[in-house]
Amino acid sequence: MSEMALRPRWLRLRSRFVIFVLSGVAVVALAMALISHQEASQALLKASQEHLLSLAQAQAAELGRRLESVSAAPRGLALSLEQVGVRDRDFALTMLREHMSGNPRIFGMALALAPAGGPTRRLFSAYVYRTPQGFKSMDLDSPAYDYPSQNWYLIPALLGRPVWSEPYFDEGGGGVLMTTYSAPMLAQGQVKGVVTADVSLQELEREVHSLDVGNRGYAFVLTQQGTFLAAPFREWVMRQSIFSLAEQYQRPDLRNLGQLMVRGRSGVLRVPDPRGGPPVWLAFAPVKEVGWSYVVAAPESEVLAPVQSLTRHQLYIAGVGLLIMGLVILVMVVGLTKPVQLLTTGARRLASGDLGSRVSGIRPGDEVGELADSFNTMAGDLQAHVAELQRKRKELEDSLHRIELLENIQNTLNKFVPTSVKARIAEAPEAPDLNKRETDVSVLFLDVAGYTRMSEQVAGEEMNFLIERYFSSFLDDIYQNKGDINETAGDGLMIIFQDQDPGQHAVSAVRCAVAIQNKVAQVNQELKGRFQPVTINIGVNSGAAQVGSSRFEGLAGTRWTFTASGPVTNTAARLGALATQGQIYIGPETAKRVQGRFALKDMGPQQLKNVAQPVQVFQVLGPLNA
């Protein structure tokens, strides 16, 4: 029978198919609802966990900032006294009071000098502390106390770096919980004394107890040894640790949690409540400045409350949705089942790759008939489009392959192109201006002292490791100060600093030089015992130079270099060669621009190699206190 001979259909098939269609729709809807609920529940649970972790991290960061503000006073005083020394007891007490007056969180500060040599050691230690009546002072240099043997002096003196002490109860101060920051004073690698600051932790206990963690949540703080510094039960403070609780209650999960905390990790875990009771979610974050761990705990019932609320809400919506959907399907199912089956069969054949598939046997005269006609038209168009897409796909794959090759080439070249060259190319990609132009710059040369001798004494692979280790430690400071590594040699670097403000790039260059020397000291300490200490000598000069590309042409091809040339660069290199024992030498123009920002020592006029006239040379001693 032909398509035109089929009569339009008037009767509906609701009585035969409605039950089956509604059952199928209900199953599909229920499955979708369950999947949606599971995903939403996981998202809400994750959000609650992230909120707890963010709260712990924020509290840990705030505590770290407070402790850092306290440590700045003794650290700054130690650096200052390394330069000026300690004249007498009155001078020491004055300096301690000045630094305490600017930081109300400091309970007391001490200045203890290293014992003088000889048969009888001479001791000097002044201590200033707060009272309701104002500052008071006392001496700690009695033979009975013997402060050089106390941990607050002995540990930083042995380590040669600042340290925080484990918290302790100050018996002389009314049993107040305190901690101490000790900063050594160093001169030519020798400890000349220690400056300390005592901090009361009573406010920390109050803040931890008042922290809003839901209705029944709480917080606590652990020291680097796992001891409770602030706890939900006051009797735990400095008397219990998370490890002692783990042993007392046979809780290996607490032991594992404590190990994560003392290692400085952060995270969120579900564990039985350390106080006893239902499970809780614990979020912990490190206080990196002191090695403590800040912990926030919330009962699982409160963490899961949004999930439970969502469950009730979704069940209600699912019920109403299924009812509405059933009514809609009841209306639409009549007359759709058989045509839909035919269309489904045709669509499956089409999806399996039979692009010549067409639908037949559907009566015309209604929307389903029009749908069948549209399907056949679509299948024909799809067959043509697939052929066209296959052709274009082949062209696209070829193009993407060429683009990938070009990107690989670009990424490789970027590793060798200075930042200043990239900036010029970005300004005019089609015709970049790489010609030399006169630019006011600061040039820094650094050189590894005794590189030739080290190369003879150290194996090639280890020598390469040393150079890469030291130079890699400089990279962040160079980029932070907007420096551009222009040239490298086996034992040295040339770095160019530019800025619209000539004074700014000079300050950046000298600041970078000071930072490099600090990194050298850190790496020397890190590699102590494995390699001999390395000394880096630095020269800096400022002024106008020719900055741009130099082109060398030969029969084999053309070689481009991008550098700064002229007397400014030459003088910087000579200053670096003149420096010894890790000194930083700068020229007169640089010294003029950074005056007031750094402590300088006038070395007088110096005759530099290949420089006609003597050059006034200055040694950088360090930054001046703000």
C-alpha cells in the first residue's frame, strides 16, 4: 500500500500503553532524582568541608600574622645591633623599651650578649617586661641562672638562626602560658648575642574558646610536639597531647591524625570525637611560622544538616514532578507509541552508522507524520553533512598538527628569549623594534669566587648541581625585582634592571643583590657538610646604556644577541671583579640613587681594569630600617 493510501488515525491507544509508559517514566525520573541527589549531597558535603578548612586556614593565618609581627621586633633589633653593637646597659634597656612600645603583644624582651672569654666568663643580659605600672627591668646575668645554658639562648646560638620556643607556663608571671622568640646577633659568622621576645598566649585561649563553629563545634591548637595549647577542656592545656589521648583511649586514628598535624599538613577528616561521642569532622591547618596546628571540629550532624535538608526538599519536588509528568504523559501517549517505535528503530540504525536508513509506514495527517517526514529529510541531510565533515575533519587534523609543531617551537624558544625581548615583540608582533636604543638601566654582575679552583676539586656533575642549585635560588628574587637575566657564563650572571623611574630600578638592583647574598647564606647552610661554602661577589652600576640587539652575520648564518653595552655595563663588570668575600660593590651613580635606602660604605676611588679614570666605589652593607 502506498503512503498516500493510508488514512489518518483518529483513535488513541491510552488504555493499552499508559501503564507501561508511566512505569518507565517513573523509573527514569527516580534514577535521575537519585543521581542528582547524590551529586548535590556530595557537593554540599564538600562545601561544608571546604568551609571548615577555610575557617581553620584563616585562623591559622591570622595567628601566624600576629606571631610574625611579634618576631619582627627582636629580629629587627638583632639586625640593628649587629651593625651598631651594644654600648652599655642603659643603651640596651633603651633599645628594648623602644621596640616593645611599638608592639603591645610583647610581654617582655631580653638582650643577652655572648659570654666574654677568659678564666671567668663575663655575662651581660638585660630583660624588660610589662607591668600595670609600666615597663620594668631586671638582670639575668647571675651565675646561678647561667643564661648561656638556657634553651632560649643556647638553641638559637647553636643553630645560628631565629627560633620559637615550645610554649610553657611562666611560673614567675602567675602561671601565664607563654612562648618565646629568640633571634641571634651574628657578626662574621659568630654569635655575638641573642634578642628575645616573650608573648602571652592567654588571648589565644580566649579566642579559640569563643570561635563560632556552629552550635556544638569547637576548636583547639596543637604545638609542634602535638601538645594541646588551647583545648575544649582546660585541664588538657599543656598537660595532654593528641598522642597521649590516642594511647589513653586506644585510638590509632588520633595518632595518625596527630602525625599529619605535627608534619605541617592540612586537610579535613571524619573521626570519632576526641572528647567522646558521635563522629566529628576535623579541619586542620598549619601555623607555619611556629609549626603549630590549628584545628576546627564540627559534629557530623551539623556538617550533614544541609544534605538532610536538601534530601527532604528533593523528595518533595520529585513527588510533585512525577505527578505532573504522569498527567502530561497520559495526555500525550495516545497515538505516539507505534510511530515513536518506528522512529526509534530508524534512529538506532542511523546511530549505528546506517546513514541510508529511512522511516516508512507512519500515517500522514498529524504532527507525528510530519515528524517522520522531517526525520527522513534530516537523515538525507545528515548523510551529506557527515561526508562533508569527514573531509573537513581531515583538513582540521592537518592544520592542528601544524599548529602543534609551531607551538612546540615557540615554547622551546621562549626558554632562551629574555623578558625584555618578549616585551618588545609583544608591542609590535608584525615588525618588532629590536634595534639598540639608549636606555637608563642598572646592570648587575655576579661571579662565583674561586670557580676555577672549585672546578678542579669537584666532579663535573656535582659542580653542575652546585651552580644550578645556587643560581636557581636567585631566580625568584630576580623576577620579583623586575630583573632580566641577559647573559650567563659558567660562574656568573649579567642581569639588567629597567623602570620608568631611574631611581626605582637602581633600588631594585641593589635589593636583588642583598637578597641574592641572603640566599647564598641559606644554601650554604643547607649544603653544609657536603660542600664547601660558596662565595658570590656582586657589582652594580647605573646609567645610560645601549640596550638592544647585536647581529653577527657570517656565511653559515646570522646570530642575534640582546644585551646592554657601554661604559655602564663595563664598569658594573669591573666592580663585580673588584668585590671579594661576598661583597656588593656599586658605582657612584647607583649609590646616589639608593641613598637613604641602604647602608653604604665609601671605599674611595678605585682604579678599575680598562677604565681610564678612578671610580668612586661604595660597599652595600644592607638595607636601612624603615
